Amino acid sequence: MQIGTRLHLSPPGAAPVAAEVVGFAEGQATALAFGPLEGVGAGTPASLVPPAALAVDEAWLGRVLDPFGRPLDGRPPPPPGPLPRPVRAAPPQAGQRARLGPRLDLGVRALDAFATCRQGQRLGLFAASGVGKSTLLAMLAGGAAADVVVLALVGERGRELREFLEDDLGPAGLARSVVVCATSDAPPLMRREAAYAAVAIAEHFADEGRQVLLMMDSVTRFAMALREIGLAAGEPPTTRGYTPGVFAELPRLLERAGPREEGCAGAITGLFTVLVEGDDHDEPVADAVRGILDGHVVMDRAIGERGRYPAIDILRSLSRTVPGCLRPEEAALMRRARAVLALHAEMADLVRLGAYRPGADPAVDEAIRLAPRIEAMLGQGKGERGTVESAFAALAAALEEMADAA
């Protein structure tokens, strides 16, 4: 027996309960359960079971499942595929991994123009609660140029699942998606397993040569589940109560997304949300995730309060692959727009107080004229779709129109 060994507990007169060994103390194994422990007591028989695996099938598309592949949508269980895939797996070897693919249309202008993404890239979406994160995920699920979408809802509120599926994701988005859900009232092992299961499903479709968009909401709740498991296993709490195992496990999960082995046409483009408590973007999980991923997108409550959605803070968002996927004229447009927005933000208080006199600085005058137009271009309705090309065309039109008007 070792850490990670799976068990079935068989209480008399009740259904078996799955459990997992999470640690050892004084020669005895510590196990946590995946479900309620009613009926389990001293002397309850326990039997070893094989490691967790999912036999993914094409029929899983359009389904809402729990981490074990069981249906949550009231429909019959999905048929198993021919080949079980381990839920826990190592990422591809770094030296044998393919390079990032061409740029990927995400369908959201603010991202396509200012945080352009490539196939196989991993982006973090950093946001406090209630800033429009779920709506942005739904826009990406419906508008991104991916063959398959895998969505992991880790620790979400149970009442919000149907609202998200029916109102935000919609039938068209769900049809090409597999949704894996473990709600906030689920045991920590189930919340952790939802993340692993979603990655395993994404790996299945990517190994078939498809472009997969993997979205996880949220990595923070995955880390919280790991913290509960680590504390139960006897790990010492460190920064903000997180155990050392949390920061060892995060890269093992996140590195599984990305390009597959050289020669495989498929890739997993990952978008992982991170809840920032009290808008603290330097809290331990956010800091660790930002260092692992290939870019970060910041959502700001103040932008949403001004009425611009998605509430993405352009100046604080960054895609590390932008230099390799933009044409020179697109890169020049993006740099100019960023400079305009930065200068406008710097001078906003002076302008608001009437301390700046028009004509004193041509660059500031230009920023005052251009920034509102750029902000208008960044706003996008939930049902709107676009491409990288159309995003840069809209940005160029905004800058040129205001320049001509001046």
C-alpha cells in the first residue's frame, strides 16, 4: 500500500464508499473518502481497487459528468471508450514536446488584440468573485477556434451549475464540450479529482489530433482542496495555511496542458482561473500559478463598475507568446494602444480635477481623444464572436477614426 492507493469501503447495508490513502502515521495508513461516510465504522471491510482511469468516448461531448465519469445531467451514463486512460499522468517530456502552434482565435476582442494566444498556450485568468469570470468563460467556450472544449468546475456553487450551462454556455457551447463538475459541498478528494479528470479527458481528445480548449474554474479551489487533504495527512501548514504539497502539485497539473509530443497534431490550450482574495494578486496561489503559466489576464472590478465587459485590465494583462504570433503592423498597433491607455490612466486624475489644460501636451491630448474609443472597442456582448484579424481591424479603425477626427 502506498500514497494514492484506492480503496472501497463496504459498510453493511450501504453502498461501497471510494477512498484514497493520503498519508501514513505510526505505521497506519490515513485514508480520505470520496463521499459520505454514513455506516462506516471500526471493522468495516476495505478492499484495494485499481488506480483511477477514465475510458473517454466521443459520446461524452455534450455531457455534464462528475470526476468518475458519472452523469450529472439526468441522462443515462455515457458509453465507455475502448481504452481507459489514467487520471493521474505525467506531462510530456520537455525535450520531446512539440512547440506552440499558430495563433488561436479566442473570440474575445480584448484578448485577441492585447493577449494574443497560440495553440497549446496556458493563460491564467485572475479575478475576484463577481467580476464576470463565468461569463467570460462562456464567451470563450462558444467563440474560441477549438475542436473540443473541456470545462472543469471545481468547487462551484451547486445552484449555479444549471444557470451557467443554460444561460451562459448554451446548447451550442455545450454540444462541443465536456463539463466535469464537483460542487463546493463535495469532499476535497472529489474537488481535486475534478481537475485531474478534466485534464485526462482533454489529453484523450488532443492525442486524437484535435485542438482542445481546457478551462478550469478555479485553480484556487483546487489548491484549497489540496490544502484540506494535506492537513488531514499531517503536512505542516505554511504560507496562509497552504501545505508544501499544494505548491508541488500545481505544476504537475498545469504542465499537463500544452502541446503534446512531437508529431502529434493535437494540443491543449489551457485557461485557468485564479480567485484573488480581496483583489490581492500576490497571494500564494496566484503568485505560484503566474510563474508556471505562459501569460496572465487580470479582471478588475472597477472596470466592470464602469460598465465595460469583459472587465479585462489591458495594462496588467500579458501573453508571453505575443512576440511570436503578431505581424509587425499588429504589434505596432498594440504597442500604440497600450501607450495611449497607460498615459490616459496616468493623467486621469489631473484631467478629472481640471488641473490639466488642453493643448499643454500633444501626447496627453491624443490619449484623451483615443482612450474612450479604445475602451468602446474593448466592450463586447456575450453573444458576439470575433477573430484576431477582426480584433486588430477594430483597433485600427478606432485609432484611425479618432486621429482623422482630430
